[in-house]
Amino acid sequence: MTQLTKEYSAGRIDAATRSDCFVAVRVRALGGITVELKSKVISLYGDSIRSLVHDVCSAVGLRHAAFRIVDQGALPYVLAARIEAAIRRALPETGGRFITETLPRKKSTPVKARPRRTRLYLPGDEPKFFTNAGLHKPDSVILDLEDSVAPPEKDSARILVRNALRSADFYGAERGVRINQGRLGSEDLRAVMPQSPDVILIPKCEDPDNVTAFESEVRQLERQHNLGSGTLLLPIIESALGVVNAYAIASASSRVCALAIGLEDYTADIGVERTVEGKESLFARMAIVNAAKAAGVQALDSVYSDVDDLDGLRQNTVEAKSLGFDGKGCIHPRQIGVIHAAFAPTAQEIEKAKGIVLAAAEARKSGLGVVALGSKMIDAPVVIRAERILRLAGQAENEDGAQ
């Protein structure tokens, strides 16, 4: 192997870094694998870290290299990802990959109709956010490879997210990955699909062909890796053209579980500033709700970007619920409880729903085709909505009891 005098690196090394590491590698012609290691836990885990370096090198076929590692509390799957990323930066044509251990954890399964009141976005290159994300009980955890990852770090984040899907415990939350567009998105899929994510988020979706193209790749990778056909798709509408094509996008594939709107990009696309009042995006939000409901999938609102304004978040979420949205994005764990509470049915809604469902049950028992509550006739869609309210109320009660 040709000796490389230049060092190639991956990871982070600064005072604020935690649950991560910095790995530098210099490939050489001879000398085997050597490791210079700095770690606060070197006496406990130094041998394990060095052994992991050798395991990764063996998996990718690297026999001679000098490594420098600064460990700042990284878990094994993070260390392995940073080691592999540094090697691939030094030797882009390197084959093989190191498959981390699948740890015992509360598993999630792809369910199209599962609640998605909250989807917590986590930057794909920030493992410090992965460890406790599931403890905050979001409905979905989204490992983001798109906007939150700088272009030079896309390759490293891809490996990290791949490993996290195998080894991180998200405590039963739906495991999603927001991929990039185009060629980078295809590379993302090739890395993450063998780890069976529950849902793939398609950003800046403007045309149903965007959905069908990625669906074809997902299906091919499922066959290639004998995965079954469980991974769902979640298009994100972020432009005026996407809003116009929203129904076609939502109905482009049976794998689509929801339609989301991204208001930062949408408002930029139509040339206006996003405001707290949201008048500039009301048409788009209603268009997304209408398209999603017409296609029989969930409608998910955009994130509320001011993480310190919980009162504003509460009001914004109540509004989203009143417009017909089923969930909302969040970028900080403190937003989760506020959103869940806002989407929970009120006591008045619960009592009304109980009356409707009871009246419907009595009508069926009596063989009546018409449901009446007092002097009002109750249509079938009203009964369906009442049943949904009671399901949401039951879920909220279970969450309160588990706290």
C-alpha cells in the first residue's frame, strides 16, 4: 500500500465536545496498526478502544496505519463510525464496512397509522444528542443528514447515523432518517437502509416522481438485503411547486405515511419572511392538510424555531390542531411535552366523544342505521372522529401514568 504522509481525520475536538471523539489516521506502507490514545477513561477502556481500531481496520482491509484518537466519552458505535470515516477519507476506494453490534433495546416497527404528534430532529453529526433522545418520549426521532449537517461532514454523518440505527436505543420511538436530495440521498439510502429505519423523510419534495424514484431505490435495497418491505416514506413540502403538487405527492406511493410542511424554505421560496402570526403560510398549511387527508395520510406541521418561547409554541400547536394537523416538528426536547399536551383532547372533547361513541354503539345494538345524540343526527365521519379523540385521550393517559 502506498504511504500517505497526510493525516485524514473525522469527529470533533474542542472544549464543548462530549459523547464524541476525534480520530486522525495516516496510512503507511509498513508498521502495522498503531494507536496514540488520549481518554479520561483510558485505564478502563483503553484496551477496548485499541481493539476496536483493529477490528475496523480488519473489516475495511487496512493493514498499516498510525492513528491518533482523542476520546471524549464516545460510545463504541460512535468511535467505530469516526474511525471508519477517517479511513474512508484517506482511502476513498476502501471496500468493506464495520458493522457495529445490535444492542438489546425497545424496538420500533413501521406502522403507517401510528401517532406522529412529535418528530424530534437530531443533527446527524452530533452523537451527544442521540443517547437520551428517546427518554423524552417523542413519537419519532429523526436522524438528520440534510440541513443540519455541513456539506464537508455529510460522509462522516452518514456512517454515524448508520451505526446509531443499529446500536442506539431510542426507547421505542419511530426511527426516521431525513436524507439529502439527489445523488447524496441515494448514498444515504445505501448506508441506512440495511439497518431497517422505520421511515425515510424526503426533503424539498416537489413532484410525485421524487417519491417514486426513492421508493424504487428503497424497494431495491430491501430486496438486496432481505429486509421485507416495511420502510415508510414521509415527503416534506418546502416550496410553492410542492404545495401545488401536494396531493399527487401524498398519493404517489402506498408507503407514504404522512405529508409534512417545512415553512422556513417555503416562505423563502415565495419571497416573504416567516412571521409568528403565520398569515403568509396559511394557504400552504391548509393545502397540505387537505392533500394529506384526501390521500388518507397524516398531515404534519413545521417546527417552531424559538425553543425558549414555550407559550408561543403552545399557541402555535393549538392552532395547528385546529387546522387539522396531526403532529408537529420539534428541535429541542423541551418542546415535546408542550406539543403532546396541546394535541391531547380537552375534557370537553372527551366527554362529547364518549357520548357519540356510546350512541353509535347503542344504535348498532338496536339495529338502527341512524345514530342520534339528543336531537342531533350523527354522521359516520363524526363517529370516526370521536373514536380517534378517545384513542388520543387514552394515549395521553398512558403517558401520564408512565411518568
